[in-house]
Amino acid sequence: MKGEETRRRIVRAALELFSERSYHDVSMEEIARKAGVSKGGLFHHFPSKYELAKEALFYGLEIWGREVISRIQPLESAEERLWAIIDASFDFVIQSLKFSRFFLEVYEESLKQKNGLDIWKAFGSEYLGILEDIFREIGAENPRVRAFLLGALVDGFALDYLVFRDEVSVEEAKKEAFRIFTCTKRS
Amino acid sequence: MKGEETRRRIVRAALELFSERSYHDVSMEEIARKAGVSKGGLFHHFPSKYELAKEALFYGLEIWGREVISRIQPLESAEERLWAIIDASFDFVIQSLKFSRFFLEVYEESLKQKNGLDIWKAFGSEYLGILEDIFREIGAENPRVRAFLLGALVDGFALDYLVFRDEVSVEEAKKEAFRIFTCTKRS
Amino acid sequence: MKGEETRRRIVRAALELFSERSYHDVSMEEIARKAGVSKGGLFHHFPSKYELAKEALFYGLEIWGREVISRIQPLESAEERLWAIIDASFDFVIQSLKFSRFFLEVYEESLKQKNGLDIWKAFGSEYLGILEDIFREIGAENPRVRAFLLGALVDGFALDYLVFRDEVSVEEAKKEAFRIFTCTKRS
Amino acid sequence: MKGEETRRRIVRAALELFSERSYHDVSMEEIARKAGVSKGGLFHHFPSKYELAKEALFYGLEIWGREVISRIQPLESAEERLWAIIDASFDFVIQSLKFSRFFLEVYEESLKQKNGLDIWKAFGSEYLGILEDIFREIGAENPRVRAFLLGALVDGFALDYLVFRDEVSVEEAKKEAFRIFTCTKRS
DNA sequence: GATGAATGAGACTTCATTCAT
DNA sequence: CATGAATGAAGTCTCATTCAT
């Protein structure tokens, strides 16, 4: 199946470019060049730039998701699993610093589409579900909300770290995040 | 001075539009129309779209900053002040939901400029300094990092709330955030 | 190949327009209209106005160069060849009066480009080489410099003739130019 | 008279800028800044950019003309005077290399004006008259045309020298020019 | 399946010029 | 005399998308 292979090549090229520069700064022409396809070829496989970006984004998220899950699976205690997630998330964030920006941009575009928001919930819910279970085990008062906050923290960290990278140590940040998110005040 | 008044009108128009739609979706033409100026007039006051956006962003940040500080000032205990900040920050995020996106976009543009990152540090440092003092008083192990994490949480919250607004209650989020950020494990 | 044909049509349209009016007075829109292409089509074939102008200029120069060489080839004596060149050069200048202005304008633009001067040397050197050989045969003291001066004279003539066309006869100018450039003082 | 002084300052600023960069590349704003005047001030003194450029050009030409004449006056023989002119002209050309380009540009603009050509003849005729007298004394067959050719040579030299400055020595060029322009074949 | 020529709308920006103050 | 805010037309260029081959 030659088409499938081409399609994958396009998605990978797009993901790389979108992870480096902003949605509007990457042109279809450039993606085509990088993927070794003609411009027409792109539109043969994807009806629009937005659809391609969306697919590239989810491709990236899936890779990351699998990574996280594989790290968690062998672990027993909720705290260990939480640490593994924080560890993996923060690492991911600084490995592909601009990825979150890409996330936001695709999100931005999705707002202009009909029912554009729907695609996000599916993904987010799965992630939140895992965290929620962990926080419930730990004994947090409001596991769902705490899960949401950790997600937000990771996303925000991705943004801010770009600015303050020389003032904050990632390892310290992980430890502090772990510390506060495992906090269960009893009183 | 007539110029100053026009300039302010432009900044306000820009802020409004940028808070609603993305940087690339708002054209200078549109800003001009909304401000009641000619397109040329815009460039008389601002050398480029980016500079205008930057000014509009900082105009917005300043408003918000003043609001937060006025809420904090009368408060005595560190915990009260922390709550006031969380309260104000989350409220601000909800009120002008898209503002953070705008923040990110200007930030994005600034990466393309020479020394583009510098402008952020000044603002961020002031904010972080205030938080750091609070966390020191509270007795956090690593006040600087915790301050940074709260900043990140707020930024991330702004993003994610757009997607999950019907699943998460802002008030619950505030409370949970306050809970974990005031956590000081002694053990 | 359809693209090649369109490209040629564009170049020809550009040459015509640039030969009539100045670089800044001719807009890409106008060239597109004349070539029967859309504005975007121009930029599909040429990355910028400058590149298009450059190509149009060299297209014109090549036509002229071929003409000159075909006139020279059958001639034996150096003096005959010199006359043929002067004859052809002055004629060319009169025929396409504004062409030299165009030459100068592209040259002007090239100064703003990196290594912009390089393109001229190649062309100029070939032309100068031919002249130098002729002057050496004639017995000029400094054939290289004299070749350069004849080139300069032709270029300057192109400019000045625009102003003084009703005071100077081209044929007389040719003769006088031939007279002084064949001069070899022995003393 | 304060106005006169301002006017002169503007003309000088304009001349400097136009000698460095092209007519279209120099904006009225820039001239105003350099002259220490407001943009409105420029238009108070000159009705348009073209008129200002024209005045600046003639201001430059006059300076140069006076220089040449002062060098010639004390000289007796026609050959000495010719040498002085060639010497001065070539020197002038390389001192303010871009001046001739400026000349051409103003000329270009003048073509768009009604009766735009007239202004040139006056100046050119004076210059040509002086040369013509010299060539008549020397015994040239066609003094008028030869005068015209020397003018053209100088203008063309200005252009070409920019490209070939490292291949041609100005002093050699002067000598060779003098040699051929004093040539009087008797036969 | 794939190509790449072609489109056309729209973007940012520049700039000479005008005019109220 | 002088200012500088304001204008509006025009310019170059970008880019997602379409379509004949």
C-alpha cells in the first residue's frame, strides 16, 4: 500500500515542522517539500491544512500517550504511578517544547470548525480518567478537579518554561509538583 | 494632544479584537476600522502589527496586575493573600478567556524577534517575586519553584478551561488549587 | 510543458513594460495583466519582482549580444569588427532607448542584494574580452582600459541621448566614436 | 532669514541621502529627520518630492561645475584645460559614485512632468559649450559631437566603475581617455 | 495516485501628501 | 513658519486551494 506510507510520511513531516514553528508559519508547500511529495499530493491525502494538522497533533499525542502508559503499567502504588506521570509529562514538555503551542494552535483552528470542540474531549477524558483514579487512591478530596489541575499545570509549564528555562530546574519542578499534588490535608 | 487619545483608542480596539480572535485572524484593516482610524493611521502610531499587539497585551496585563494588587494590599496573612491571588487569577482567566491565547500568540511572535524573550522576564519576575514571598511565609520547601508552578497552573488553566469548561467548576478549581499550594508536609 | 511557455510570456511582458517605464512605475499587477496571468502566477514563476526584472534584463541583453556577435563573426579586420560593434551598440541604444535605464535600475536593485554585483561581472567580462582583443590588434597602448572606456561610452551615450536626442546625430556620433577609439598616437 | 537657512539645510540633507540611495529608497520622512525639520516643514518649502530632488541635484551640479571652472580658468592651452576637465570629472565621479544615478533618477521623474526635459538642456548646453570650444582648438573634426561623447563617457564611467572598480585604475582611465579624445588623425 | 501550474483573496506595510492646530 | 497626526492609494508578496494533465 504505497498511499498509506506516503500519508504517514506527510504526517511525520507535518508534526516535525509544526513542533518547531507556528501553525501559520508553516506552509503546505514546506510540508510537501519535507515529505517529498508534491503540493497536490498533500491535498490528495488531506482535504485541508487543518485536517492535516489535527492528524499530526493526534499522532504526536498518541506517541506520548503510549509512552506514559508503558511507564505506568508495571507500577503498583498510586504514588509511584503519579510520579511516573509527572516525570514523563515534564520530560515530554521540555523535549518538544513547542508541542503545546501546536496543540493550542490546532485547538484554535478547531474553534472555527463546526463541532470543533468535540475532538478534544475524547482525548482529554482518557487522560483525566487515569489521573482521577490515581488521586482517588491517594485520597484527594476532589480527585477529578485535581486531575484537571495537574493537566493544566503541565500545559502551563510547557509555556512558561520557554521563558524561564534558565531560572527553573526541571527536576526541582517535578519534585515540587509531586509534593503538592500528593498533599492530603487531614483536618 | 490628539495623538495620544487616538493611540489609546487603537490599543483598546486591538485588545478587544485580539481577545476574541487569534492574532492571525485579526487584520490591521479590522483594527483600524474598529478604532475609527485609517489603516495608515495605525502605522503612524505603531511600526508593525507585532508592536501593536505587544502594547495591547501589556495594556491588558497592567489592568489585571493593578486589580490583583489592589485586592492583595489590605490583606495581612500570607494565606489570605494567596487566596486572593488565586481567586483573582482564575477569575481573570474566565472573564477574558481568550486573553491567554493572545498572550501566547504575542509570545510566539516575540520568539521571532531579536531578544524577543526579554520583555517577558520583566513582567514575569515581578509576579513571581510576590508569590515567592507568600510561599516563603507559608513555609514551602522551595518557594521560588512553587511560585513558578502556580504561575504555570494559572496559564495552563486558561488554556484547558476553554476545552473543559462544562466539566470543571471554577470555584472548585480555586479551592483545590489553594489546598494543594498551601500544603506543607512536615515529615 | 505549459509552465515554460507561461514563464516566457511573463518575461517578455516584463521586458516590454520595463523598457517603457521605470522599475518602480511598473507594478507586478500590470505585468501579470499584460502577460495574461494572475498575480499569484507571477510569484509562482519568480520569487520576487527583482528576480523577474533581472531575468527580463538578461533576456534582452542576450538578444542584443547574439545580434552583435552575428554581425562581427564574418568580419576579418579588427577595425571592421570595431565598427560593427560600435554600429550595433549605438543602434541598439537608440532602438530601445529606455533599455539602458532599465539596466541601471536592475543594477540599482542588485546593489541591495547580497553579492548582487557578481551577476554583472560575468556579462561585462565577456563583452570586455571581445573588445580588448580588438584593441590589442589595433595597437592601442592600453587595450583593457580602452575596452572599458568604450563600454562606458556606450552606456553613457544611452543615458545622455535621451536628453539631447535632437542635438546629436547618431550616425555622426558613431563615426566620431570610431575615429577616437581607433586612434593610435605614435610619438 | 531663518527660512532660507532651513531650506538650505533640507537641500543638503536631501543631496546627501539621494547620493547614497535611490530616489525611491529615500523617503521624505527620512530627509526631514536628517534635516532636523518636520515632515510638514518639507512641504512648506518644497511642493513635492520631485521638486526637492531637482533642487538638490542642481545644487550638487553647481558645486561640481564651479569646481571644474575654477580649475580650468588659469590654464592656457586647450590640452591642459581638457586634461583638467577629465581629471576633475573622473575624480568627481568616484568621489560621489552614486551621484550620476541620482541624476538619472531625477531625469526619470522629470519625464513624467510636463516639459520635464527642458531643465536639462540649459545645464548640459553650458557644459557642452565649454568642451566644444576646447575640441575646436585642438582641431577635432566634429567638436560638438566629440564634446557630447566625452560627457557620455564620464556618465557611463560613473555607472560602470561601480561594477568594475577593482579591475580598472582610475588614473589609467583618465590617461587613456585623454589620449583618445585628443586624437586628431590627419590623413 | 500524483503533479505542479495557476488562482485570487487578502495580508502587512510604505509613503507622498494634506491640513488642523 | 512649523508641526505631526491622519489619509488613502498602491505595492509586494503569501498561501491554501483547485484542477487539467
